Amino acid sequence: MSNFTISPSPHIHGGDSIEKNMYGVLIALIPTFIFSIVFFGLGAILVTLTSVVACLVFEYVIQKYLMKQRPTIWDGSAIITGVLLAFNLPSSLPLWIVVIGALVAIGIGKMSFGGLGNNIFNPALVGRVFLLISFPVQMTSWPVPNGFATTDAVTGATPLALVKEAVKSGQTISDALASGGFTTGNLIIGNIGGSLGEVAALGLLLGFAYMLIRKIISWHIPIAIFATVIVFSGILNLANPEHFAGPIFHLFTGGMMLGAIFMATDYVTSPMTHKGMLIYGVGIGLLTVIIRVFGAYPEGMSFAILIMNGFTPLINRYCKPVRF
């Protein structure tokens, strides 16, 4: 009779690891970081570096001294949180506010739930929304791209804010966009005001292609978000084109690309099955357009992702795969 060795799963290893996937995401973020430096210069470097260092320090201190665990700061997760938090901030944001955002992202958004793999909400978005509520003036003062110019940063409205104000004042959307110089080309390249990682759709799409090729993420969540936004905003635009912006505008403005590609696809806070991912993506797309069009804030991506993060456990229960 043959002897069988009984051991816990997994019995087959696919070669993936936390470090491999996390650093793969960081590589995918490089094109966007380069675009942010080109347009925002030294401010982009300082905000990103401060955010990453602060996230690493806070995670180390909390793990070692509060949770009495062996620090795991080099697995890449804290670095990604720092980069994504920075990419959601304006380049002119005072660095002490960046540090507060990192503390909230790591301390509240991640470690208070038990650390990596246990957090319910995306940590970087928890930090970003906390800063938006606590420091609304600083968080909505968007520098106009000026590269490494030594002159003081000039702030301007983002396309979403400009459209929101235009609708309130009775202007047409086409006139508002024309007055702001927001052409489709500028939206794709990123030569517009906004946060570090939201302005260059081209850089984000390059990162998306890299992660798909390397199979770091699947297509289900981003494509579900994009398709929902196209359909929903397209219907509104057809109903009243001078009151509701079209699909191209919604896709290439604000945090749509950054959120759909890099934040909604977070392994821990998104559904496990492909069916669940599609439901999750549709929910994010619908909520984003609803908040943008009908809500008080011009942007809704962060809120939509956090809301759907809260629904992820229910989606996982509903889409539970058949037991083997």
C-alpha cells in the first residue's frame, strides 16, 4: 500500500508571491510617475517621496511596537499605498498634510484591520478621502502644469470642476471646455490641472497593458467600469448634450483611469470571482457617474470604490463558486 502525505493547501504553486505582484504594480506605475514629473516637476517628486517614506515608517512602527509583529515593510504593499496616495494628491500640497494622509492610510485604513490581507477598504483611498474632508481648500487647489519652472505654482480648475460650475451657472459644457482649453489630446497626455496620477491617461493605460500582459490583474474590473461609464454617461449625453458630458470626457478626466486600473483592482478589497468582479465594476461605474453628475463633489471615483469595497463581502457570498 502506498503511503500518502497529508498536508494543508495549496498543493500547487503558480509562482506568484506578494512581493512579485506588488513590485509588478510599481513597475506599471512608472510611466504615470514620469508624466507627473514632466508636468509638475519637483513637487511631484517631493509629494511622492514623502508619502512613500511616511507609509513605510508608520507601518514599521505600528507592526513592531504596537502589534508586536515582525515588520514586513519590504513586501511592496506599503510602498504601493504611498505611491497611490501621492497620485491622488496635488503637487503643491504641504508635506505635513501628506504625512497625515499616510498615517491615516496605514494606521486606520490598513493596520487597524490587522494588516495586509485583512483591510476592508483601500488604504490609499481612505487617506485621500480623509484629507479631502479635513483639508478641502488645500486638497482642491490644483496647480497648472509648469514642469520645473521656478515661478510660484498657478492653480486652476480641473475639467470636472469646470463642468460642474458651468452647469450650475447655466453655461453649456462645450463652452466651458473650450474656455479651459481642455481638448481630448490634453486629457490623454495629461497637460491639465489635477492630482499627480490622474492627469496622464496615456501613462495609466501603458501600466494597464503591462499588468494585463504580466497577468498581475485581470481585465474584468477595469473593463466593467469603463463600459458602464460609457453606456451610462452616453445615455445622459444623448438626452441633453449641453448639460451632461459625453463618455470620452468622463473616461479621461479625474480619477477614472487611476481608480479603475490601480485602485479598484486591489486584491484584498475586490471580489474573488470573475462574476463578482463584473458586478463590482458595474457598481463603481454607476456610482462614479451619479456622484459626478448629480452629487456635490465634481469627482466621485474615490467614493464609489470605497462604497463598493464595503459591498465586496456580500458580492463574494453571492458569487461563491461551487465547492469541489
